Amino acid sequence: MKPILKIIKTEMTHSSLLSTKIFRKWTAVILVFALFNLIGGCYNYFKINSSPQPSTETITSLSDAGKTIIIHFNNKMWLLSDVLVKNNSVLGTLSEYDKPPTFKPVKADRPNRYLTRASNNQRFLLNEVHLYLDEFTQMENSKVSIPVSAINKLEIYDRDTATTVGSYFLGTLGYTAAAIVVIGVIVALTKESCPFIYTWDGENYQFSGEIYSGSIHKPLERNDYLKLATYHNQQSYSLKITNEVREIQHTNLLELLVIDHHENTTILTDKNGQIHCLSHTMVPNSATSLSGENVTELMSSKDDLFYQSASTQPDLPVKDGVILEFPNQGKARTAKLAIHAKNSIMLDYMIGQFQDLFGKAYKGYMKRQQDATEGQMRQWALNQGIPLSVYVERDRKWEFVDYFNIAGPMKFKDDVLSIPLRGNETVPLKVKMEYGSFLWEIDYAAVDYSTNEEVKSYTVPIKTAISENQKDVTSLLLNDDLKYYTQPSMDNAAIVTFDLPELTHQERTIILHSKGWYEIIRDPVGKPDIDKLKAFRNPGHFNQFVNNQLKQLEQQAN
């Protein structure tokens, strides 16, 4: 069976999968649309965050951030440069604004699209701030003075990640009858995820990933560690935490782990917050899927050519994964297993399908889950193959050693686990990563037997955290306590800043340490399907449920 949302690069590299049955007739459409996107560029989307009568401080911060200021007055637009905020007035120089904003008029109540192709790159829109005026004073040499009180509206253009990603998938599928079926997958993307994190690169906020993915009930609140981009000559760091999906997000803590280290060393943090230094990473000598397919090439580099479940068997296997054989471990006592992986959108979609079985009893089920224990929930998830389980071959038997937390579907994530070596492991070392079929996408795996080097690390607390309505929420995110920064709607966002220490080594790595949980908002109707729900108590039943749902999609596609 072919995965529904297979990345096209994997399709072209992994030609053996082209013979699979499910959605075979989509393959040509996928190839054509993907090739068109590679040549001509894809549509991306931005959204408009607006606020009435911004404060002097807001205008100053936007100007200091290097934003492009656009003035609107009497249905005309100008570029405002040399911006200075003084005595409750905005001073600057007006010039012609000669860039068309989009192909269509910008609309504040819906996603707007922009191009990123070389011949017409509209990324500049993501750096724009638009001020709508009631009045201004014209002075000499195109100088103007604008009373802050005369600004009746401020609009900031931000990337709309959920709509952009959804459009890639829907655009790739094309207008086939089966596309109607998978719209549910795209809708699921906008309903079930976790907080999105963006980092400021000096010009724009760049999407960095998701935090505490899979923590959909209060007992599942957990610490999360997300590696962030570093930018040259930084004395401060700014990021944005947003809610862009139908859920209520509760963030307990945000802080930075700043690690200074030697060159040619990669720093990763495991799920427990332990810092690991990788200086001698080795990719696998061989990588084989559980169905026996050679996927070594897919595991050898971070290139988004990833392994995802695929099967031609009439009865789909409920578990999938890869078996990795690494170079000889020698006398090493620890193996650091590094991966570049993420969950598939299929996981989000199938969790939604499972929740819909509760019908009108869904809200009561969610309330009862708040009283369940963390141990019960995590064990259930492991039994269902939702996390990425790791096994080592010892005495010719597979032994479970640990698991990677859910990473989320929006971006590949770097993660690491430390595996103790007892001396009875197979030589060379053999590691198995296993999960429920179609739930993970693995781009890269490597092992490092070296000991951790000495590094200089800092825990950096928040300096400021300001929400989209200019409310100071710093105290809610500063400590691991019972205070939460709650984001209940899809327009919630906060800008968070940190002061960085001086660099002490050749290189620097920045990790975002967060803690929190979120509630998925769904409105299923009808009676709960009690018989089907009871079956989910059995280990592996969620994976069988996934397979049954895929077979139904196949029938609707044919």
C-alpha cells in the first residue's frame, strides 16, 4: 500500500514503491504538480494580525526590528523610511510604494497568498507593517509627522503555516475524485497540533517547529527541548509562540538552554534535558525496513528523502520501522542515537478519527482524562506504537531500551537518545526503531560512541513576553509552576525575548526548553460507538484502526 501523503522526492528516489496499489492513479498527478512546483514555485500564504490604535512602544519596537512601514491614507499607499518615534508622533520620509502586494486584494479575514519563485519573490510581504491613518502633516523634503493617536489601525503580515502546508498537499493531489476524501486530512492538520515556534532572523520570523507535541491531556504535560537556529553576532534572541489550530494551548515555561562548545561538535538535548555532544557521528552501514527493503540511502543524510511506511501486502502490517546496523562499537559503554524525524500527518488525522467515535460523549471523555495517570496514558501510547520505540539486539534478541517522544507533523526534528552498552550487544551494533505503520517519517539516523566533551552551558530566563493584544505575560512563562500562558484561539501569539550571554567558545547552540499541554477542540455528534472504543484497550488496536481507515480511503478512491 502506498502512503497517501508521500513526499515527492521519496517517490522519485524510492522507485520500488511506485508499484503499490493504493492511490496508484494519483502518482502521475503528484509528479506533474510537484515538478511544476519545483520549476515555477509554490503558493505560500500569509495572514493579517491587526490591532486598533497601537501604542508608541509598539511602533518603536516594530521600527527597531527593521520592519518595512507602509502608510495608508485616502486609499493611497506610501513607504515610510527613516522612522523616528518622538513625543507621541511618528516622523519619517515618504516615498512611492511600487511593489504590488499580491495578485488579489489583501483580505484581513482570510489567508492571502504570495509567491516565492525566483522570478517573482514576494517574501518581502512578511516584513511589512501597515499603518492606516486619519491624518498626517506634510513637511519639507517629503518629511511627514504622524500623531500616534491618528493611527486607527495597525496590520502585521505573518506567515500562515497551517494554510501553506495544507495547500502543498491539496495542490499536489490535484482535482481527482479521491482528493475530496483526503481534504479531511488537511482539515485535521488545522485542528490537532501544538504551539508553533518562530525565531527572528533579523528580518523575518522563521518557522522552527512545534513544542510538547502529543501532550493532549493535562496528565501528559511534559518538558520539551527544541533546537533553534542561531544567528550571527546575537546579543538577544526573539521568538514567537503561536496558536494556529483549533485547540487551547497551556504553556507553563519557556527558557533557553545556551551551550557554547568547540567547532565540529553537534549539540543535542534528549527528552530529559541531558546535553549530548556528538563529535564522531557514524551513519548506518545498512538500514532495512521491517518488510526487508534496503533504505540505507534514505537514512544517510538530512535531505528530506525520508522513509515512510509502504506495503504491497494484502494485509497491512500494524507495525513498521527500520533496522540499523552501525559500525563496530568497540569498547564503548554508551551509544548516542541521533535522528532527524517527525510524525506523519496521518497520525493527527487518525487521532481525530478515533476521537470522533466518542460522538456527543467526547467532552465527557476529555474531562475524565484529566484524572487519569501519566503512566497509564504513556503506556497506552507505547502499546499502540505512537511514539518511536528503540530496541537493541542483545544475545540475539531484541530488547526495548527507550522511545522518542512524538515530534509533531510540521517539521523534521533533531533528537537523541543515550543507549547504555552492556557488552552483550550484537557486533556490529544493531538498533531497531519501530512504530505504528504510517505514523512516522524518518529522514536520518546516526550513532556516536564518543564521550561528552566539556561545554559551557547557561539557562537563560525570559526577559519579556508580550501577547498579540500587548499584554505582558512574562510572569506566566518565567517558571515551572501552576501559572500558564493560555492561548485559546487561533489568533493568539506572543513575542518572547531573551538576553544572551557573551560567547565563550567557537560555536553556540540554542535549545528552547518548554513545558505545557494542550486541549484539542472537536465537536463530534451522534452516539458513542462503545464496542469499537472498548477494542482500543487492546495493544496494537490503534494501528489496526489506522489500517482499516486506509482501506476505506482506498475503496473511496477506486
